[in-house]
Amino acid sequence: MASFFIEGGTRLAGEVDISGAKNSALPIIAASLLTDKKVVLQNIPDVVDVRTMIQLVRHLGASIEFKGRKLSIQASCLNSVEAPYDIVCRMRASYYVLGALVAREKKAVVAMPGGCAIGPRPIDLHIKGLSSLGTKVDISGGYINADARGLVGRKVDLQGPKGTSVGATINVMLAATGASGRTEISPAAVEPEVVDVANFLRALGVEVSGQGSHTITVKACDRFEERIRYRIIPDRIETGTFAVAAAITRGKISMHECMSEHMTSVFEKLDQVGIGVSQTGQSVTISGSRQKRATDIFVAPYPGFPTDMQAQFMALLSIVPGTSTIKESIFENRFMQAVELMRMGADITIEGDTAVIKGVKKLSGTHLMASDLRASSALILAGLAARGRTVVRRIYHLDRGYENFETKLRKLGARIRRVRE
Ligand code: UD1
């Protein structure tokens, strides 16, 4: 198993190119199974989750070539409709093949993804959505068996106890391409990755409208475009993570190839904390040298403050003078980085869904254990700002979602190395 060894205390400075969005790439690779035509996807990040999705669609029968962030995929015909447990258990987003298989093959057998470190993560809305389109869904032996011979476009209500769902909105959009007539999804998630999937479907030739609003309409598609090329949007969470890297080390980082229109809530929060944010075109410069002040963060669906940025901000706020709070309303168990930050000297108390963070002068390096993807990046950021050496273990979580993270950080002056133990 590998760990990161980090010597803290360097102000990061320089430039970094932001990679393509993992959370767009995964459903768009799955959506490429909808057509038998060749699809070329650009700006695909080379991260472990993308490699897992490639393995899954290959298993289903697609031929794939992945070179230099360009992924060519052709699913002329599929030879399986089963997403096996040994792949699905590695990555929840494997469930995106469910919508694509239902649309194309009218049948799917997908292992149940189960919970994960950040909470129980149910899939009831995915199943409710597909059932609304006339799919018979039966769960047995740990597998979702979907029989979609009666697939028909309808109104789909995706209201859940925590609002709508990104994953369910996308799965229903994919299934709807193979349903007769017109499907109306409401409330639909409005995250940029949902819009990216909708734009990809449009590039395929599917009639989709309303993406980015709470009602998305998809019409059945029986003729797909030839020679599809599509470029994935930049990763807004990677952008936010490098922004916090500049803030927490009191450095200055210019990020290129990013979309600042997706970053409004994160940049507003940085501004409130006293971090300089200046934008020109597709570049943003973050300066962390000014005096910082505490803030309150309320995590919410887009365009609110993203749950995937909460851990990184907790690391930052742990060394900002004053008392800050973070209220996490989306996932139940997403403060796992807090106990590790406390081992570095942070003063954090968890009260239900709220973390109360009293800024300390300095964190000190120690041995840490990463628990999930975003918690991993938070601990690395804390290590960059801490006094002395920090060792972060279980970094396979980080490799699932950040492309060349330590290489990019080293280019900015970070003293970080990967050590295989
Ligand atoms: C996606 C992102 C993840 C991000 C999350 C919220 C991917 C691969 N992952 O996850 O990084 O943190 O959006 O922005 O894109 N829920 C239900 N029933 C369901 C589905 C979800 O109750 O059937 C609940 C969840 O438990 C959670 C909330 O709805 O409380 C939002 O989850 P959802 O939007 O589905 O997140 P994901 O798509 O899994």
C-alpha cells in the first residue's frame, strides 16, 4: 500500500492545469453504450475510477482505446448486460450502466452498489425513476434485475428525503433515450455534470431540453449521430481543491482550463475568508497571503456549496482565527476527516450535522489515515500547511479521483512524495 510523505510549511506558487471532471466522465463513458457508433471523448482524466468504468464497459462488449486523455469507444454490439459485483463494489458510479443498458438492451443486471464510508447512500430514487418508465425492477441475490421491455416515456418524480439526486437524474435521462415518447424528469438535479451529460446526449442526437433547470425533458432516440466528438467539462472539485491549496499555504496559484462559472459558491466563500480570487477567461488566480477570518458554510446542492469541497474547507478553517461552522446536509457521515485533523491539533467539535471549528495557530504533522476521496485531499492540504512531516495512509482513495495530484502539487513547490510500504 502507498502513503504520501509531506514536509509542510512551503507556500505553494505557480500554475496548474485543471483536468476533466471525473463525475462527468463516468456517466458519459457509460452513456457511450447507448449508440453503436464511434464516440471520441476528450479531456478524460486518467484516474482509477475512470479505469474502472472502462473495465466495466469493456466487459459489456465495447472496444476502447484510452491515450493522452482521449478516449475512443465503440459499442457496435454488447455481449453482456451484467455489471458484476467485483467491479461495482470498487465504484458506486458503476450504476450508470443501468440506465444505458435499460435503454439499449431493455434488460440489465447490475450488482447493488451498497453503502460507503460517507453514509448509507440508497438507490431508491434510481429504482423509482426507472420503474416510473415502466421497467420492472427486482432485487435479488444482491443484484438489480431490470426488465425494460415495456419502457415508455412518462413524468418521473425524483423528489427524495434529501431533495433530488445527481445519479438518479442521470440514470433516468439515459434510460429515457430508449423509452417511447417523451420523459419529463422533475425535480432534476442541476449540477454542471448533469448538464454535461445532457449536452453529450444532444451531441449523440438525442432531443434533451431543460438541463440546468429542475425539469429535464428527454425524447426517445432511434438514430444516433455518426462520428461523435465531445469534450468533458473541467473538474470543479479539483479546481476548488487547488484553490484551497493556495489559501492554506498562504501561496499564490493560477489555475488554467477551469470554468469559474461553476465555482461561484466556493469562490464566494474563499472571498469571505479573505482569500484573493481573480478571474480572467478560463484562468483563476488564488492568493492566500492576506489575513483570514472565520466563516459559516452551509453545504447544499448546486449552486450551493458542494459537499465534495467541505472536507478541504475544514482543513483550511482549522487554522483560520475565530470560530467557523460547516453544516453538512447531504451526506450523514461526511466529517471523517475531522478526527484526523484533530490529531494534528485542530479544535473541531461535531454536533449532529454541524462541525464547529475553532481556528488554531498551527497544525502539526503526524500519521493520518484517509477514509474517502475528498477526506484524502483535505488531509494532504492540512499536511502541506502543517509544521513538520505528515504521513497520509490509504491514498488509494485519492487516486480514484485526482489526476497526477502529487505531480501537480510538486510543480507548485510542495514537498510531497509517494512511498510504497
Ligand atoms: C454525486 C457525486 C458525488 C457528490 C454527490 C452530491 C458522482 C459519481 N458522485 O453522487 O461526488 O458528492 O453527487 O453532489 O457524480 N439519495 C437518496 N436516494 C437515491 C439517491 C440519492 O436518498 O436513490 C440521497 C443521498 O443519500 C444523498 C442525496 O440524495 O443524501 C444526494 O445524493 P446524489 O445526488 O444521488 O449523489 P450521487 O449521485 O451518489
